[in-house]
Amino acid sequence: MLLKRYTGNLLLLILLFLLLAFFFLGDVFIPKAIDFSDYPMLHSVFVVFLGLFLESIPFLFLGAIASSFIQLFISEEIIQRMIPKRPLTAIFAAVAAALIIPVCECAIIPVVRRLIQKGVPVHAGVVLLVTAPILNVIVFGSTYYAFQNNPSILYGRIILCVLTAIIAGLFIHIFSTKDVVKEDKVELVQGHEHDIQSSKWTSFIDHTSQEFFMVGRYFIIGALFASVFQVFMDRSVMADIGQAPIKGTALMMGIAFVLSLCSSADAFVAASFSHSFLPGSILGFLVFGPMLDLKNVLIMMSCFKRSFVVTYVLLIFAVVFSLCLIAGGLISKGGF
Amino acid sequence: MKRFFIQRLEGLLLLGLGLMIFKLYVSGYLTKLIAPKMVPYALAALFAFLVISLLRMKKQKQGEQYCDCGSNGESSVLKYGLFFLPILLGFILTDFTLSGEVLAKRGMAKQQAQMVSSYDSGKHANGERISVTDDNYFEVLDDLLNNLDTIEGKEIEISGFIYREDTFTKKQMAISRLSMSCCVVDATLYGYMVNGNVEGMKTNDWYTITGTLKKGSYKGEPVPVIDLKESKKIKAPEEAYLYENVQIIQ
């Protein structure tokens, strides 16, 4: 026992030492030993990965904090009282909540999981997942600027997002089971009442840290995949298929899925596609991307049961795809 | 016991993440990975990581907090090992430019009116000599695109790096800039096609060029094209990126 304790501490000391060594000297010695310019693609994957990581990590952490806060400080009774009883009212309440909550996709998933555990109905949770990344002022602003010539993209994005939320919410309400949340093994404090105030704060820190590391490692895997696609995907080849509405929409949704852009930045990238793709396909990119992408799905895997994740992915894809085809038809007829 | 180890390991990793952000920020590399508007969030995360790291490292009073219900012995190496990847990358990388091959796969952005604040149309296109800076880059690009027919013969001075695609001839290149709106992931390439004696100019090197404008095309779209007159090699600037500023409240 004593020996084990020492090895543990020794290991940590060694890690700390290595960490500090790399912190002070990493950029002095390593670039001489490994010349990254020999592997330009690998180097670019690393750069893109680090960019994606640094951009998202503050929001992942914020999500962990919010989730722990709900876990420890908001009781189930309060939530039960706040949620409307009728499913349709609950869905609209969730849309309204998404408008107010200023977070995007990285932060919302752990929060929704916690809310569902606390008794929020699954359909309301799904509506939050779908709408929170799109319905906020920053996303409206960037979409407006990127598509100044074509405001129907902005309106289309908002309308399609709300419609998707309502349809998906109703579908989940009618067909799905309640048991969707993955039970976490690391749930230490639940069920053990610590009545001292200070220990409540300690468990808040514990929860935040554990939640962060649990969601974070899935995020890292997703971000790595996304960076590989970012670097190796040839965007000019795809322009040839762009004029076919069905193929083009499916393709744009696929691109949005693998690129894993942040919802406040994706409008500019979409604008760079806008000459080679039809408006309906651009909408597919803008509506589907924030709701689902590689890093998102992996974060969802950390929070929800696999069967639910699969249902959710298929449902959202089908709904967004058909809505985009309809919207594309309407826009090209000028009926928007 | 095991919990205690995990708890300290988490503290150590949070410390590492904090140090990584700190190092990138101090060395000025942070804005090559994320846009300036995202930097405050990264710094807030840095602060939070350091605070929580210290709290995690602190020795807990034994027996008070920990109940063994969270005994997760399974492969914690794998679970936490992944976090060393971004930390180490942040410590060792010093070059944050995307390689030319990667950019060629993205292609130059089909230019169109974008994030341009109000300016008098024709302000640049009708002037005698156009000098492109970081501040007026998008304004000039937008103005030239809107007045393609009247720009013939105007003189332009512009800096950027040399970019080529497989389909370019020996007499063709593009003088280009990268812009980002959130982070390097959404980096978009903007540029002007340049015709002339460009064979000696190496891809990815930075140049300031002067030349005359005319109407040409890139991938079937009408764009302004520069006929090269003079070129001067320059050092890559500190601020290699243009940042797209979306200002909602002005």
C-alpha cells in the first residue's frame, strides 16, 4: 500500500517534470530533432487540430461548469415546476430558452444531458440540442454579413432550424423511450449528502473537472478526425456536383458534418461555396452543420446511449434533408 | 488511493493545458491559431484551468470526501493520455502556417460582397493608384469586383504570399492572403490572379508587387487580374492573417 502510493506520486512527479521541461524547452529542441516541414500534411493536421482545440476548449469547460451547477444546485422540483406539462408547449418553451441561452454546440450537450437526468422531458432536450447552436445573435450576425446579397439564406436558416426542432421534438415525443442518458460511472457525489457548505464547493470542482475530462477526450478524438478531413479533402473536385439539388444538398450536409466548424464561423465558409452550390444545398450546410458534426457526435456518445445517438443522427439528417429540398425549390421559384 | 492519483493527474493535466495556452499567448502564436476575438475566451479558460488545477492538487482530507463509488480503474492511461497530445503540440510547434498543398485543395474563395462596412462605391476603383493594406483589403476587393469594367489600366500595389494551383501556367500565379473569422479551421484564401514573368517567384514566399489591373477570370468567374510590373521580396509579416470582424453592434 505504501509502495503503491509512492509509485503513484513518483509517476506524477515525473510527469510534472516532463511537462515543465517541455514548457520551457520544447520549442527549442524538438523542432531541431523533428523537422515538420518534411511532413507538410501531418504538420497541417496538427495546426488545424490545435486551432480547433483552442477555439472550443473554453466553451467545453463552460459546458462542464454549467452542467455541474445544474447537478448540484438546481433541484429536480424546480425543474419539474418550470417545464410545461403539454409536449407542444414544452417544445416552444425550449425554442424560447435556446434563443436566450448564449452557448453553442460544444457547451450545450452536457447541459442537456444533465437536464434530462433532472427530469426534463427528452423531446424538450432534443429541441434544445437542435436550436441552441443556431438561434443566437452572433450566428444571425455572421450569416447576415456573409450573405448580404441573399437574405433568404439567413431567413431560411432560422426558419428551417425552428421547423427541424419542432418536427424532431414531436417525433421523439411520440416514438422514443425515456431512457436515453448514459449513466456515468464517475458519479461520486450523487446520493451521498454532504451537508457542509464547503464540501458542496469541493464537489462542484470535482464534478466540473470530471465532466470536462469525460467530454474532452471524446472531443479530442472528434477534433482529430475533423482535422484530417480538413487537410485532405479536395474542395474543388466537389464543385462539379453542385448544381444537382439532391446530390448537392446531401454533399453539402456531408461536408458540414466532417468539417466540424463552429456555428458562428461556418457562414463565411458557406459563402465561399455559394457560387458552385444551389441555395438549398447551402442551407443544408448551414442548418445541419451546427446540429451535427464529427466532434458533436463524439461528444454525444460520451453523454447519451448509443441507440439514442443513432436515432437522433438519422432523424435530424432526414428532417433537415427534406426541408432543405423543399426550401431550395421555394427559393429558386422566388417564393421566399 | 486510486481516486487520489486520478484527481492529481487531472490537476496536472489542467496545469499543462493552462501552461500551453500561456506559452502560446506570450509568444504571440495564439493569434495564428484563433482570431483575436476568441483570445479573451482562451485567457478566461487559462485562468479557470490554473485555479481548478491548484484546487485539484490540494491534498483532500482523507475519508471526508471520498466514497469509493467512483472506482474507475479501467484504462485511465488511455482516457487521460489523449490530453497530452494538444499540450505537447502547443509546447513544441513554432510554425503555424498551413502548407501550400493544403491551401491548393481549398482553392481561392469565390469572391463576393462580404463583411464590408459601408464605404463609397467606386472610392478605390476610381482612384489613380490603389494601395492595398490590411485595413482596406476587403473594401478594395469588393469595390474592384463591383466595378470590373472600369478598372482597366489602373495601377495597384499589394502585398501577400504567392499561391499556385496545378492548372496555373508558368506565367500565372496569385498574390494572396488568408483570413480567419474564428480559428485557423475556417481559414479562407483570398487573392488576385497575377500574370507576367513570375517563374522566379517561389510559392509561399511573401512579396510586395505593383502592376496594372484588368478584367480576367478565375475558374470561370470574372475577377480583377494584375499584370505584373515590379516585385519586391518581403519578410512574412507578424500579422499573417486578415481577421474578419463581424460587428453586430456598432
